[in-house]
Amino acid sequence: MKDFSSLKDVARKLGATDVALIDPGEITVRDELARMCIEPRCDGYGRSMSCPPHVGGPGAMRDWCREYRQALVFLVEVPREVAMSFERNEVLALIHEIASGVERAAKKLGAEKARAFAGGSCKELFCSQYPECRVLDEGKPCRNPHLARPSMSGHGIDVARLQELAGWRLPDPREKPKEGSMAHFTGLVLLD
Ligand code: SF4
């Protein structure tokens, strides 16, 4: 098995709070999580190449989890007020930046099929000034191939389980937050 431990430093330098390497075979994929992109419908649904129905979905993710040998999971922790403010999109853009940066570094290390996943619609984050996704509308390359990565939720990834696999004991986001509490965002890179 290749040694990808240096990718943890790459993720940290790009802004990750914590990073772990896990076995992709342990990742939980749930169809009902991917269905939540449709009902209740997410604003990003159908608007970019990175979101359903234009991604492989849970079926493809299950195949990849069997095929890939390692996975890097990273965490970005920010004050809850930031996550609830207009700055949220900056945090989501950072998740794409870290995921794509780690993917590039992994390819340089020989993981030619490295595949990164992020959260938040790339249409809203990187192409909000354009009426359409260039890939979907014009059949041309993505305007932001160095940044935009597919959605984890569109692939049915159970993010809470992913965080557990990484060894992070994080508060349940459904519980009433305590004052001064932190919010947590996660990204994933599959490594061959
Ligand atoms: S062109 Fe814009 S909206 Fe389409 S996939 Fe690329 S970043 Fe996303």
C-alpha cells in the first residue's frame, strides 16, 4: 500500500483543522441521503456537473469504495456564527480548495485515479455570476477545474459516519448548540 501520510500535511497547509487516512471499504453510503438533494430539493440540484443528477450517485460511490485502497478525510472547524453567516460560502469554497489540492498532490505521488469530493454547490460557490454551468449548458470544460469537485451528499456519503471513522468525536449538529460552539465541515479524497 502506498504511503500517503504526506498528504495530511498538504491538507493542513491548505487549511484543514484535522486529517485522517481511512479504509474506503468502511465508508457508509446511503441512498436516502442522496435522495435529500431532490426532496427537499437543494438549490444546487441539477445546476452543475458536480451535483445530482449529473454525478454517479450512491451506486458509483459504492463501486469506488470497493475499488480504492485508501481515503483521506479532512475536517475544517469554524465558529458556528461563521457557519451561519454570509461567510459560510467561503468555508464551503475552502472545502473544494482543500479537496482539489489534495487530489492534485496525490496524483503527483502516483495516485493517478485520486478522486476528491466536497460539499456545497460549485454553481453557487464559483459560477454565481453566470446564468448556467458551462459544462451543462455549452458542453465545454468546467470554468474552475482546479477547484470544483463533486458533492459528497449527492453520492449518499454518510458524513457523520465518515467523521467517526476518522476518530473525531463531534457534537451532533441536530442538537441545540452551546454558546461558543464550533461547526464542522468535511471533505474526502479517494486514493488508489
Ligand atoms: S462550470 Fe461552474 S457550475 Fe459548472 S461544474 Fe464548473 S464550477 Fe461548477
